Amino acid sequence: MLVVVQPLVLGDAELEQLISVIRSGVLKELALLVLDHNDIGDDSANLLAAEILNGALPKLTELSIYGNARLSSRGLDELGMACKARHVR
């Protein structure tokens, strides 16, 4: 399963809605999540990192989150650590 969110559609509020969907288990077969060129900030990225780390996306093998200008090294580091722990590229 693949989810691609079109550029500049997803901000923090929308990512938090996506996280609610992730928590519901409906995306448990998701292998690739593409969130490039949106408006994601550190706080919502940290929520996503927590879900990845907790195994809410057990089949996830790749996360792409390039071009989110509000995402600082803090948010990227959190996502990076979660992805590394779960063997997600």
C-alpha cells in the first residue's frame, strides 16, 4: 500500500488527522508514505515519529518527507531515529 499526499496540502492539523487514521489500524499494510513538499512542522512530525516507533505502521519500509520548510533538524532527527529503530528508509 502507498499513500502520497500532494504538495502543499498537508499541514500540522492534517498530519494529526492522518495520525488518527494510522492509530485506527486501517493503514497497517502501508509500505511507502510520501509527504514531500507539504507544510509539516516539528510537533506533528514528532507525533508521526512516535507512531512509527510504536509500530503503528508495521509494514512501513520507506518514508519520504523532503521539502517541508517548517521541519527543523529537531523534527527530522526524531523521525530519523524512529525510522532507524524500525528499519524504515
